[in-house]
Amino acid sequence: MGPKPTMPSSGDLYRSRLDQILDQRHELCRLAGLIDWDGFDQAFGRFYRPLGRPAKPTRLMVGLSYLQHTFNLSDEAVVQRWIENPYWQWFCGCEYFQHELPCDPSSLTRWRKRLGPDGLEWLLAATIQAGLDTGAVQPSSLERISVDTTVQPKAITHPTDAKLYLKALLALVRQAKRHGLKLRQTHTRLAKRASVQVGRYAHARQMRRMRRELKRLKTYLGRVYRDVARKVAGDAGLSRRFAPLLGLTERLLTQERTSKNKLYSLHAPEVVCIAKGKAHRPYEFGSKVAVAVTNREGFVLASKSLEGNPYDGHTLSATMDQVVALTGVEPSRIDVDQGYRGHDYARKERVFIAHQRRGLTPTIKRELRRRSAIEPMIGHMKADGRLGRNHLLGVAGDAMNALLVAAGHNLRLILNWLRHCVAWLMAVLMGSSAQSDTSRVLWDPIAA
């Protein structure tokens, strides 16, 4: 069931309202008045069923998601800090200071799953509109953007064959024991010992012995896999339950060093190995994300997660579709790097590639030199946001995390803009008051 509509409070004689205590010049208070909270209720109404327990207020869940990705916090940390910060409570729509958790941390997980990537695009669109309303981004900047791709690493360990073989074997044995299957031999003790030996021999550069132990570990996994497959073959229910794990194990046993679409994690089979040419990190394991930012302010207009490892040029059209859907403006100039040569965007005359020499005016040359400013913006989203390590599950989790990270980045820029505006206004007021005091001293009638 959807959230109940919030009714205006009649007041409490024994408690002070937050708006009477807080400084309304604070950037969070000013930002709370710029976001269209009622629009979220209308947009998210289709994600709820008409019956059941009333859901948490939409403004509370949206506000917690904004705060979580603005300040790079986990689900557990954001609800704990929410109790301590009255400005956060006011931002999420509370009238009085609360002393209890706003919701269980797992409610944020279920809320994200309910909305999905399509629903969370509204959160990014709302930050773009808030940036336009505050003046943090100019309307003309939406027509001149820079596009680049990056890697969103998944929360997995560095994949090795020994780790994957041992993890698959333990998972098969654990699931067989859960369903009452009696295996001929589990090989768990021998497999753990072989996995340890693989690491020791690799550290000592004894590669022949390492490969021997790795082959032994793979043999143990193959025995358990075939034993489980034989025992569940005659039962339709067990076959259906074991099918995902058996499929991953078969994929793991058949892949070779030069195989395509290799398996790097059992709990995140969608992870791919992406090489971006970095000296400090030659390979990253996760998903590719296309990011579009304004050329002037670095405001994120699109953040699209891509399945697999597509060529950068073949992602430009999908990125532009998201830009147009979120902003309603089709960019007139798109600055990209040389990885986008041979792109799939229809308006080729609007795309300018780095080190291009023909058809450039002085203004376009200046904007094209500024294209590299997207790199530190991506770095901020990884260091200050949650793009550096994605903890959300599945392909949908990759898409949702990319959108929420972009929304958090935009909110940090807006809050910084509002903070500087207040500081500038206070400096102007202090300067004018000091000037009036000086003039008052200079024209003192008593002294005259």
C-alpha cells in the first residue's frame, strides 16, 4: 500500500518545531524548499499496490537516499546519523526532532527494488531541476556536454581460479546438505588444503607445483558437481532449485584462459573484466558506466550502466537518449575522447572528438580542451560517492547505483553553491555595515 498523505500538524505545546530552532540559511534547509517532493508522490504511486500496510512517507525514503549518496554512507550509517542531525530530519520532512530510527535499514533496500532503475531516474531528474532553480547550472549549459565511460567496480574479491573452485565446491556441498542429499564424498577438507597450497606455491614462484594443486582442486569440484547432478536428475523440484548453481559451476569448469564471457564471481555473475589502460590498475572487475556532464559546471545529466563490455562509441546513442529523457533538451555540442571514433549517434555533426582539427571554431576548441574536466568529476564520484565500489546486487543494482551516485554528486555541487552564496551574502552585508559605521564616524554631528 502506498504511503499515507502527510497532514499539517496542529502543533505541540511541549515541543519546539524544527523550523523555529534551525537556521533557515543552512544549505540543507534551502535545498529542501527547492525540491518538488509532491512530484515524487505522484510519480511513485504506480509502484505500490492498493492494499496492505501503509508504506513509509515518500519524502522520507527519497531524502534518506539523497543523504546516503551525498555523504557516501551505507544503509545502516545513514539512519544512525539521521537521529543525530536535526537538519537531516528537516530535510526528510519531519516537523519535530525524532529520537527513534526513521526505518529499518533493510527498508531502503526493498524501496530501491520496488522502484528499480526507471523509478530512480526521477531522483536524478529532480537534482537537475534543483540545480537550474538555484543557479548552480545554467540552462545554456545543458546544450554543451561532455561524455565519457568509466568502470563501476563490484564488491567482489580479486578473482582467481583457486578461489572460484573452492567457493563453488563449498556452495554445492552446503546446498546439498540443506536439501538432504548424501554425497559420495564432499572433498571439503582436501579442497581447502589444495587452495592453501596454490597460494603458497604461487608466492614461492613454483608454478609447476601450483598448477598441479590447481588441477587437483578442479578435479574435486568436478567430482562433487557430477555427483550432485546425478542425484537431482530424477527430481523436477530439486533440479529447478539446483539449476542456477549447477549452471554456474559448469560454466566455471569449462572456461579456459582465453575464453569469452568468463565467470569472475558466483554471487555476481554479471561482472566483466574491463581494461581501461591505467598503469596503477590495468584491469577492473565490474560494469561499464557512461556519464554525461555539462561542459562548464560538471553537473551530471546522465549516468547509464551498460551490460557487458561494449565499445565506447556504441554507447553514445543510449547515453544521449537518457540525457534527453531527463532534461528535455537535446545537446547541440557533445565533446568526447578518441575512444568514441565510429560512434552510433545519428547527429554526427554535433559530436566533437578530442584532437579533431576540422570544423572547429575558437569557442569549440576551448570547450573541447575542457572535455578532460569530466575525469576529475568521475574521480569525485568514486572517492566522495559510492561509484568506487558497488554493493547492490545484480544488473539492476548496477543501474540503480549509477543513478544514485550521479544524484549525490549533483547535490554536493548544489550544497556547495548554496554555501558559497550565503558566505558571499554575509560578506556583502558585513562590508556594507562596516562602511556605514565608517561614514557615521566621519560625519559625526557632535564632532562637527
